[in-house]
Amino acid sequence: MTIVKDRPVSKSTQQPTASSPDFAAIKAKQQATWASGDFAIIGTTLQIVGETLAEAIDIRAGERVLDVAAGNGNATLAAARRFARVTSTDYVPALLEKGAARAKAEGLDVDFRFADAEALPFPDASFDVVLSTFGAMFTPDHAATARELMRVVRPGGRIGLANWTPEGFIGQLFKVIGGYVPPPAGVASPALWGTEPHMVQLFGPHAAATNCRLRNFAFRYASPAHWVQVFRDYYGPTHKAFAALDASGQAQLEADLLALLGRLNIGGAGSLVIPAEYLEAVIVLR
């Protein structure tokens, strides 16, 4: 098991103009956001999504699998448990270390590499399968990321993605946060990755098949207040949003989050259960 890390995020080859965003600057801020808090605390609760995606894309033993923006390795572990040869990548070294610790605990042989999803450090057609669960969707340059995912997959290979939808819980969460900390101007919403038309736009011209289906992941916490505490402490975007506000703003954001949780909670008064819709996309390349 190896970890290659601590290299700077690649700068976008697209130079900013008066009418285009500065992707390099935006990416640097995003990297700092995801490095804040401790996403691994939340990431491990999403493991079932990685398992479901591995089944949907039909991972086979011996296949070369790349997990892009892997976080602490949910799809990585799912593929390795199916005896694939897995390379796990992220641009937050601490998350790679957490993923490596999980793989070591299970005796799984995985190669962990520091990598920018918009400029993957691998030759063309290096992998049979590329996966990303709630990772690639957050890159600022959607088209560049899609090109990279397709570039490193062999002809006839597969790309499997799990992306939060605009209408689902996480999509609504980001709308609440955006009311306090606006997203970068000129950058397309990450939630577009959770729509079938966007998947077809990004991958369709190069795909033999693009299969999308809506699924739900259930966030399960002790209470709405418990969820707010965990996401405030550990989830980068929420952690950064609270840190950017004064005491009054923090109190109002907390109230708005509790109101959202109250509307969506199906767990009753004694717990919190919120179905979070996501789009599962399986793309088979020509």
C-alpha cells in the first residue's frame, strides 16, 4: 500500500478572462474547504453508496479501478473488496491517509495517490473503471473533469458516479448555505451533476450507453441538533460557512438548518432520518 501526496493541485490550463472564472483560485479555496473540519467522520457513514455503485457498475476481480476525489475511500474499499486493482485519489492528503488506514485495517492492497480530478496524473486508457461518489461533482470545471474521467478509461470501459441532486436534501442544504456564503460567481452548480441531462451533455457524445437512476441515502442522526453539531464541526462547506459568520449570522444559519431538517425528518421526535436523493450514473464508453 502506497501513498503519494503533498504535491500542489494542478493549475487549470484555462486562463481566466473578464468573462470567465479563475478556476485555479476557486479550486485552491475548495481544497482548503474540504481540508477543513474532518470529512472522514461523515464520509464513513456514506459507505453504502460506494457498495451500491460497485454493484451497479459490476466491478470484476482483477479490473483496474480508479476512484476520483475519493475522500476517505468508500468506493475505493467497495472495489477492493471485489478484488479489483484499485488506485484511490484525492487532493486532500489527510483524507488519503484516512482511506489508507481503513484499507490497512481490512488487509486490502490499494494504491493511494494525490491527484487533481481536472488533471489526473495517469496515461490515457489506464483503467477499466473510474468511480466517484460525491467527489468529482464538486470540481469547478465540469467539462475538464468529464474529459479527464473519460481520458483515463479504456475504450469500452465504464464510469460510475454518485451525485447529489438539486432537489434532494444536500441540494437544499447548499441553497441554505449559499444564502449566507454565496458560491463563486460564474461557476456552474455542483448539483447539475445530479441531473441526467447534464450527464448526457458531459458524457453522451462519447458513450455507448448512459444509464441514470435516482436513489436515496438516509442520513441517520440522534436529532436535528446532533446533525448540525456534526456537520458544523466536520463537513467542510458547513464548517467554513459558520466560520465566515459573526455570532448573529451563525445563530440564523443554525436556525435555518434546523428548519430544513425539521421539514425533511421522517424519523419522528426521537431521532433524525432524512432521505437524501442522489443520481447514480453508469456510463459505458465507446
